[in-house]
Amino acid sequence: MSVASKPEAAAEPPAARKPSVFTPRRRALALCAVVLAGFLAVSTTVALPYTRTWPGDTANALGSYEGARVLSITGAPVRQTTGALRVVTIRADGPTVSISLEQALAAWLNPKVAVLPREAVYPQTNATQANQVSAQQMTQAQDSATTAALNYLHLSPDQVKVSVDLGDIGGPSGGQMMSLAIIDKLVGDGKGGDLTDGRNIAGTGTIDDNGSIGAVGGVALKTWAAARDGATVFLVPRAECSDAKVNTPPGLRLVPVNTLLDSLRALGELEHGGTVPSC
């Protein structure tokens, strides 16, 4: 049954509603923006398993480093030398240091900083163990550099003794330059002159007892350390030429080498204005 109601005055129609600014699409975008902002806020503080590396110290193997003579040689006359033969290093965050996304992004934008997976820099995550391994590698590099130099000079290690003091510099990459410095201190260029011909020369590379020079990594940063400290020539393992050419500092000449003999020939050609290979 229907019940009739008493007639009333006609009501005014409701005012037209303005369309909402927050349409479903805009609400979705706003939500995404909030989520992204929250993610970035958190991610900039989350530790990442990466390590920053940058140009480190250089040490003139013909002179002193941190107040101590680098080379001490007994059993043979030692020459006075000019110029420099620089061992070049890179610096890095410690093996237990973690960096944030913000720090990593800032480093990636800096051409003089490299960001690498931590295990690529420190296969040993324990700081003490990492330092021990680095020191052992330097000791081996010194022994091989001495053996390669004395073999080249046909000198007996029983008569000629060489000790090396490079302070806290570790790793194997100073081998080539230490071997050249030993030769320069003992015989120079063999004609009364210096291997450097008075130049400021830097380089990197491992060396074995037979004088073979090996790749080391970090070359692109080492070239900047060398240039910063006045080097004009950089002896680089040939296998790392392409890396060394990345963002090479102005005025630094890259000379590729495979062996100690290659390095000695290149220095001789530089001295006499001959043809020198380049990367």
C-alpha cells in the first residue's frame, strides 16, 4: 500500500560540485611519488657493498719516502742519480667501510674516483688479514724486483743485497719501478748517465723474477696521481693501455711495456729522442 505524503514546497536544486583535483590517476601518481621519496630517503642511508678508490701517494724509488731512504744497497757501488722513478698507488675506503647510495652517486660523478665492488678491492673482508696480504704482496714484489734487476745486470744476490722501505705502501704493483730504480742506482744507462735522463717518470706493474711485467688494476687513477706529482711519462703494462687512456691527465705520456727490457729500451729512446711506443 502506498501512502501519499503531504505536498511540500519545491526544494532548491543542489549546487553543482566542482570536479575533484585528485582524480584516480592523480591519486595513483601521488602515491607513487610518496613511495619513491620514501625509498630514496631510506636508500641514501643503506650501506652498499662497494668501495671508493682514488689517486694515492707516489714514492720516488730513487729517493726517500716518509723520511726514509727507499733503496738501500750493499755489496756494490751506488750512484748518485737525478730525476725520479715513481711507484704510484691508489687509496681506498677500508675493508670494513660501507658507503651510502648518496656517497656512491657522488663518487660516480667524480672522474677521479672509482666505485668498485668491495670484494674486487678486498678479497679478504677482515681488515687485519687484508693488511697482512697486502704486506706479503709488497715483500714478494721487492724480492722479484731485486732478482729481475740483478739478473739483468748479471750480478749475484749473494754479493749484492737490496732492501726496500716504502712505509705503509702495500700490494704487488710497485715491482717494475723498484727494479728500474735498482738498475739506475747500480749502473744507470750504462754510459755514465741516468735512466731517467733527469725526467720525472712514473709507472706501475708487477714484475716476476724473469722481468715480465703484469697488469695491476687502478691504472686510470694512478695516472692522475703521477701527473699530480709532476710525472711526464707513465710506464704502463701493455694489457692496460685502454684503461690508462680513460681520462688521461694532460701532458702525461703513456708508454706501454711487457718486460723490463721494454722499459729500459723505452727510457733509452726517450733519452736520445728516438721512437717510443705509445698507448
